[in-house]
Amino acid sequence: MDFVETDEHRDLRAAVADIAAPFGGDYYVDHARRGAECTELWHALGDAGFVGVSVPEEHGGGGGGLVELALVCEETAAQGAPMLLLLVTHAISAAVIAEYGTGEQRKEWLPGLASGREKVVFAITEPGAGSNTHQLATTARREGDEWIVRGEKYYISGVDDAEALLLVARTGKDERGNARLSLFLVPTDAPGLQKIPLPVDVMLPEKQFTLHFDDVRLPATALVGDEGQGFRQVFHGLNPERITGAALCVGIARYALARAARYANEREVWGRPIGAHQGVAHPLAKARVETELAALMTRKAAWLHDQGLPAGEESNMAKYAAAEAALAAVDAAMQTHGGNGVASEFGLLPYWGLARLLRIAPVNREMILNFVAQHGLGLPRSY
């Protein structure tokens, strides 16, 4: 085992931090409050090659793996500017297209994803299915040289800022009556696709949408990978989504703890910094311990994935641990600030909302515990 980060990875962290830090928390919080995409930071990272760090080199990317993409996610968040769409556009969409897309699909989409000038978001969630992917009701029916899509998707992020969706739809049933799923690339301006904003009270730059597919017609070339193999193919992106989500949470926790430590050193009550009191220091120290433990599991899961080794349980554990750590860290940071923890001037509340969201999405903590109980402990399946 070698727990020393390589020079290349240290340089990657430093370079990403150098780009993200001038934007920082004030920039992110302003955009989160307005519901405005962090386009300037996204393009700055893209122009430097970091948005596409995990896209294959032959398509204009950095040729790295999930370890590198997770570092980019963590470090931007640690500078106060978590980029949620990196999870869906690159951990899922770019990875799936690179692995299963046709040569033409790779040529069409990967260069734009690598440069950061195009985005492909992910559309799987439905109001009637929840975590049960087998119950997806959106269908794609073959008619001659076209696919006709009908159905509804829910809580789809960043549709207004993307050129296409990577859509998961039913294309039949297997012998047990479960859905056979397939993946499709759908332009966001396709006729028959209706995009309805879904209001949420969490302050985020990224907007959420409900999508209605009213006989959306797609060419045969829109199919990604093999028909009916979408369930297996989509999991090529779901573990990376969990891992990059964990990395984002680790970064949020690092940012919150840095802010809290600075405040605890500067703020004086009764003639001494409040950080000298164990009632303030211990919650922050505990949050740091939990953050470092989550970071270790996140790096392990990313490394396993890049080595082509099973990483399902580790990916879920990383996401669980990091979301818990981020929420605890932001909460401790807010408590350290006292009343200032909810003051607009200090801008901590948007990070609490994002951390709380990441405790639910992209997979909630209860489903993770179900997975670990079944696969790690050999307990009977509970659902």
C-alpha cells in the first residue's frame, strides 16, 4: 500500500485550486442564490483541460481515470465552488459514451464534453419508479428507422444548459417480466420534448426539471450500446457518479472546516479565540476525522474502478461516508459561527443545502445501507 499522493496528482490539485480559488465561495453563493450556472468557472476549467480530464485523449480529453476526475470534483468544491454537473456530464454521460458509444457518437459528443463547451446530462429518474429501475415507465418503441419515445422523467439536472440527454428507456421485457432498458442520446431541443422547471428550496446554480416525452422521434443512430443492455451499461456510470459525488462532499467538508477554523481563530470572546474552547474545537475536529476517513474510502473506490476491479460496495460506502461528513462539517461550521452561521454575509447555508441534498441523491443513505447489508454482510434482501 502507498498512501502518498503522486506528484502528478498533487500538481493536478494545485492547478485546479489555482483556477477555482479566484472564483471561490462568494462567486458560488451568488450564483446559487440566483439559480445561475457557474459558466465562467466551468469554461475556465474546460479551457485548462480539467473538465475533460477523464475523457480519452483521442477525443480531446486528458486521458485520465476516475481518480483524476474525483480530484477535480473535490478540489473545486474545496475552493468553495462545487460543480454538481461534473457528476452527470462526465462521471456518467461521457464515461458511458466513451465505453459503449459508436465511433460516430464518440466523435460527435466527446470533444465537446472534453472542452467543456457542450454538456450531456442524464435522465433516468421517474416519479413512479424511485430507486426501482425495473419500474421505469418511459418507453422507446422501434418504428422503421426511428425510435419513438413516450414518458416522463423527474428531477433531471441542468437540462437548460445541455445540448443532449443520455436517456434510459424501456424497450421491452425479459422472460421474468422485468424491463429491458436501452440508452439513447436525445437532443434537448427535440420536437415533442417538454422541459418544465421543478422548483426546489435548495439554493443551487443547477436547475431541476420534469421532462415530458410526447412521441419524440429519434433516429436509429441515437441508440447507445446494445438494445436491451441499458441496465448493465448504465451501471458503468452509476458507480462513478457515487464516487464523484463523494469527492464533491469531501471538498464541501474541507471548505466548511477551513472557514470555521479561520473564524474560530479570529473571533474572540472573554479575551480569547473561541477555538480555544473544546465545545467549539471538538465538533470541528470530529468533522475533520470523518472527512479524512471519507476521503480515504473515496480514493479507494476510484482506484478500484480504474483498475477494473469490483467497486460497488466501496462506491456506496464512499458516498455514504462523504455525505455524512459533509453535512456534519457544514453544520459544525454554522454552529461555530453562531448567529452568523445563517447570515447572508457568511454564505454557509447554500453548502448545507447541497450537502443535505447529496445525502439523498444520487442514491439515498437507506438504499446504501440495504446494499451493504445484502452484499457485504450476506443478509437477506429487504426489498
